[in-house]
Amino acid sequence: MLLSVLITTYNLEKYVAETLESVLRQETDFPVEILVGDDGSSDRTTVIVSEYMEKHPGRIALYTMPREEGVAYNRVNRSAANRLNLLAHAKGDYCTFLDGDDYYIDPKKLQRQVAVLEKKENADCVMCAHNLLMAYPDGNEVPLCRAKREHKLALKDYWKLMFLQANAVLFRNIYRNDPPQGALAANFDDNNITFWLFQHGKMYYLPECMGAYRQVEGSSWNAISLLKQSASNMIGYSIERELSPGTHAISDIRHYPDLKYLYEHRGEYRPEDLSPFYETAVECDLKEALRIYRMGTADAEELSELRKHLQSGKRGYQWAKLCRAVSKLLGRY
């Protein structure tokens, strides 16, 4: 059995050594390959990775994606291509992603996750995920998820209110038989990765924080407005509805706050104001996202259909929050 740790980097010379060290410190009774995919860094990131390759021959491989000077690249598309390239090269029976500025804090993290998935009673699980610490520049660390109970989760349980960043997820290598296609492949990021995995089984959740999710100041997500953050999430909403039409009600719940925000401000923006997400939706022909982006000029029938999704999402969202609050009181969350 082999495990592939897939590390993505771009101009992370300040952090990549700590990331690599945290993987090399892992204590496992199975071999681990470390594949690093660099998105054309212009700093010393690849130099540092190469130095680690010399120190640990045969353990680390580097794949680089060149960049042309003066060309504007879509960050999400580049990240997706980087991840998928690593998956295509992964030899492991199990895989896990790791951003090049994040790191593991438990030396037995990988061993424990694999042990969970190796149990016969967990054959219905395609992935094992754990909690993460959000590590802030001031040294403050806060758990990403408040769920404190170890248990299995189906899509309908997880998708309504829960979020775990992709670094927390170790999964069976289903890429061999089901490589992402189309819009999913072009937008292969945190939520879409997890949604793809849920099409093949359940998640086994461990409440311990075994990794750190670094909160970098001025990140691409924090740098954009609430309007564009909501527009970005509609890309995932549209992909989910196309990938799994039978679970659209769950997507209505998960994305209710974003859909509500965009609906309430529909007369205040043009689709072009939602760049680059509007262009992504056009390029990938994401019909649901385009319908939402263009609702400022939608007719009465189209708005009526959108309100149905809003009402469905609102009811489910409020009910899910109530159920979670009760579960917390009873110590079942």
C-alpha cells in the first residue's frame, strides 16, 4: 500500500519548508510519496523543494507549470490543473492534498486516517477527514469546525452547514476510475473536491485538529468583496446541480446565504461586475450560475423559479441550524 501526499505551491518560499518538514515527520508503517506541483513560482519555492529532494532522494517529486510573462491567469483554473496533474501522477492507493503554506501538527495524522479507511466496517467511506486549526499571523489558533463527535457523515448530513478544507481529507484514489471532467475539472477546489468524493461514499470524521490551515493576510479570498465571494460560491452551486441533480435541495440549503445576498442585490450589479466568476460561468456553460448572475434582468417567471430555490433553501437552512443547536445541547455534535 502507498499513500500520495499532493502539495500545491505558488510563491510560498516563506512556508514550503515547514510544510515539507511536517510531512516528512509523519510516522507510518506504509510508504509515503510526496508530489509537489508548482504553479510557476517566481520566488525560491522550487529551489527550496529541490534542496529537499536532494536531502531525501526518492521521496519527493516536483512537477512545474510554466507561466508566460504578461499573461493574466485564472487562479482557480490554474489551481485545479495543478491538483489534477498531481492526481494523474499519484501512485498511491490513498491520496491527500496539502497547500504549500499549510502543515501537519500530529505526526500520526496519516497513519490514523489510513487505519480508519482500512477497517472493514468503513468500506462505505471514501474519505477520512479531521478538524483543522486556523492559524492566524498573530499566533492565534481556532478550530475550523465545531463538531466534536467522531462519526460517519453522508452528503445530506455534511453538506447543509459543515465545511472542512481539502487539506483535512484523505481519500481512496478514485481518480483512477473517475477523473473529474468538464466544469468540475476546471474548478477543482475545496468544496468541489469534497462534493466529488461524496459521490463515491461517506466521510469518516475525526474531531481532533491534526493540521493547520494558515490564514494568510491579503489572501485572494479575503481580498474580494462579499458580492464576489457569493458569486464565487455560485460556481460550486451550479457544478453540484449538474453533477448530482437529485441532491439540488441540499445545495439550496448550503448556498442559501449566498443566493439570498445576490437576490437581494440583483438590481445593483451587472454580470460583468462579477468578474472573473462570470467569465468562468460563460466558459464552462454553468447554466445555474449564469441564471443567477443575470437575474437583474430576469423576467417574472425566472424570478419566480429562483424564489422557489430561495424558499427551499431558507426552510432547510433554518431547520439545519436548529437541529445542530439541539445536537450541541445534547452533546451529539
